Amino acid sequence: MENSSSDSTLEKILKIQTELTAAKPDVPYLLDLITHRAKEITGSEGAVFELVEGDDLVYRAASGTAEKQIGLRLPVKDSFSGLSLQSRTSLYCIDSEEDDRVNREACRVVGLRSMIVLPLYFATEVLGVLKVHSSKVGFYSTNDSSALNMLSGTMAAVLHNAYRWAEREKSLQSMAYLASHDALTGIYNRSAFYDYLRKGLSRITNDGSSLTIALFDLDGLKKVNDNHGHAAGDFYISRFASRFTPLVQNHDILARLGGDEFGLILIHKEPKNSILKLLDHIRSMVEGEIHFESTKLQIKTSMGISFYPEDGSDLETLMAVADSRMYENKRKRKKEEN
């Protein structure tokens, strides 16, 4: 039975290695793929890829229960992941409540009790830390550590090559930039959105500012893809972003959250009515006719808004309220069209 289990694990490792080496050279895509496959092969509840940015480790990709922690920042110093980077070895924490090497409070925030952390290097270049975790004490076996270590070389190599490709093709200088920006539109991505949202909520509690979240969903993307192909769909998304970008103030954050969903964070001292008028104006500016080759397309978007502290004081509540209002707006607009 043990040999059969080992053969099965080896087959999974080879399959993942093949998938990674055949994947497109897109850093955010690869980070997502790595976290999903690491979670699957170890049977973990969650997995994250932590990128070193200055004195912090930032959750730039996450899967499973870790998804809600995307964009989380932790100090490299005095952290388990930081120790793994320093020692250049994978580390196993059996129980975070008993292990003095870990940041116990951070583990409680994430909801983990056991974890494996694996530093990814290419030659002398630090790429980041892969972490898998479980809410159960002593969840992992030596086979789990071995599987991740066997994959580490391939994971590091494909990430390094994707970064170098982008550096050469797009003159980009930073892995952090690639990991925080959407490849199609060039604006911030999901991890950057949540990173800035956490920092924004922390900052405004001390300076009396308000924070508004606006979520946008492109109403006609599926129809565009179905009728005109994915090239037209990509153009539709890109044109929406390029119309939106000039309307965003320097201190506000626009991000593509995935697919046809976008998010805007505004930190302001203006009253609620002024912000509502501003967002209605933005929507009217980004909607309208565009041309893909000889085809006319209409950009339409549903919008949902939440306000801090009126609608909630924490990230999860504010996002849930904005999301609910966005889909209510979508239903209302569809009803009016019919």
C-alpha cells in the first residue's frame, strides 16, 4: 500500500511540474496556480504565496481558506516564514500554540495550527515563501514536505522565467509590481486591492477620514465572449479599465478583482452625497459605445457601494455589503431593460 501511495504522489508531482512548465509566463497566474496545486497535493485547508516587499511579507496569492487573507502583510522579522527565508530551508510547525518560532497572533488571525513553509529561490534570487496550512494540530507528514520540496525547483524556475520574460518584453523591474498588477489591464489586481484596503482602514481610524468601496461588474461580457470571441472580451475589459483609469485620483485605488469585476477604494473627507454623485459621474463616463474591429460594443456596468463606518468597520462586512448592492443593481438594471 505504501508503494502505491508513493507512486500516486509522484504521478501528481510530475503532472504539476508539466502543468507549470507549460503555463503562460504570467506571474499572478502562476502564483495562483502554485498555491492551488500546493493545497491540493498536501490536502491542506489553505495555501499562500508570500512575496518579500521591503520589511514585509505580503500574501500575493492564496487558495482555500487563505483566500480571505489575500493582501495581508506580516513583518519578515520574527515570523516563521522569515526564519525559513533566512535559513533557506523548509520548516514544519506542528502546533502554532506551542511553537515559539511562529508569530502566534498572526496564526490566530489566519486560523492555522500547523503549517509547512517553503522558501523559493532561483540561484541567489529570493522569490518568496510558499505556505500550506491546516487548522489541525500535526496535520502534515514527511511525505507532504518531500512533495513540496520536489516541486520547489520547478516552481522557482517558472516564476523566475516569467519575471525575466516580463522584464524583457515590458521593461518591468520588480517582481512585486508583477505580483500586484493585472496583466491584461495594467491596473492593480485583487491582492493589491486588499492590501491597500487593509492599510486604508487602519489609517483612517486615526485621521477622521471616511472610506468608500465601489464594486463594478461588466454586464455584457459573457455576451461579448459568446458572440465575438475572447479577443473581443479582453478588449472590452481593457477599454473599460483604460476609460476608468484617468478618472481615478492619485490617492484612490482601482483594481481588477478578477474576470469582469473591478473595485475602487476612495479615502475622503467629502460627505456621502458628494461621493455618490462622483461615482455616478464615473459610471456615466466609462459606459458607452466602443469599437472592436468592425463591431460596435456597448460597455455597461452594475455598481455596488459601501461606506465606512456606516455599513461596517471591517473589511469582510464592507465587501459583502458592496457586493450585495452591486448584484441588486444588476438585477434592477436587467429588469428595467426587459
